Amino acid sequence: MRLKNESIGIRAKTLTPFYYHGLYALDGSATHPNVITDTALMFALQAALLPNPIPILRSTPDYRADLSKMPWRASLLWGDENDMIAPVRHTIDVEREGGNHENMQKNMGSGHFKKTFFVHEVAAGATYQGLLVGFNPFKWLKTEQFVVRIGVSRLGLLALQPAKEIKSVKLNTATAKLFKRELPEAHRILDTIRISQQSFSVKEASAELRLWY
């Protein structure tokens, strides 16, 4: 999808704790407190604003196909010294989240799979900034702030505001690779979260993101 010629700086603030399985931790996992992925933001906008959400329960993920149908691209939302909270216990609903496929049933029967685990969540009040290119949701909604859901089970509430003062952003090289764009990588958090070596100016990032279609 060709994108509209708009570059929107974003400031984001968590209103509730949230988590995704980003880092290993004792008896569970932890979330990297200073990054929200570009894909998380785009899927959150899709679910909140567009009338026909893209199906998310695929047997095999196809992020390029899904993202190609969206009217925007995004940088990573990057934070600085955000806080974590003490671990909390979560239970996985395997039948809902995993589909209870045959291989899932075998793993559960092996004794190596547990439904209860501990997660270090990002605290409410965490702040981030980034860039959105394409369709401007603030103009469409005629508002300076709205809220989307992020994280596992969409438990997190994230308030978004436009921010003209954004000067530079980081891109996700994993998403770039989906669109056959190779960007130098600084480091990896997950296979789907890879931080660009370069900090891009808004102009540079906008030009790069418009090639992702």
C-alpha cells in the first residue's frame, strides 16, 4: 500500500502495566521497558481505528501480508529509563491463545509445558517517542490524544499524542527485512525486535519507511 505523505511524531505513555515476552527471567519472562515495537503500534492502531481488523489467528504468521494492508508504517517507540514492576503471575489460556493444536497437546502432555508463569511488566507511566508515516489518526479523530491497547491479551493501555518536536528515531531492522530492505543492526532483543544501528532523522526515517510496501 502506498502511503499518504504525512510524517507524524508520536509521544506515548502507558496508562496501565503491560507485558510481552521479550527477555528471559527466573521462572518466566520480562519485557524490555524501553521499546514498543513498530508492529505492536501498527496492529494496535488497526484494531482501534479501522472497521475490518486484519485476522491475527494464523496457523503461520505472515506479517508482510498484514502490514502491507495497513495505511501507515512506524518506527520503534523508544523510551528512556522506564520502570518495571515486581513480577506478577499469569495463566495462559492455551485453548484460546494456542489453538489447542495436536503439537500443543503433545507438548502439554510431556510435562515440559506449564500454564502458569511470572512476568515482569512495564509500569504505568512509562513514556516513549517515535514516528508514524501515512494516514494521520489524530486528524481523522479530530483529537490530540487517544488510547490503544498493546501487549499480551491487549492488557496495556497506551495513550498517544502528536509531537512535532521529535528529531530522530530508531527503526526495526526485522520489519525492514520483511520488505527486502537491509539496514545495519545495533543489537537484537527478539527475532522480531532488532534495533537499527543508525538513528534516523524524521526526514530520513520517513523516506525509508515509505519504501516498506
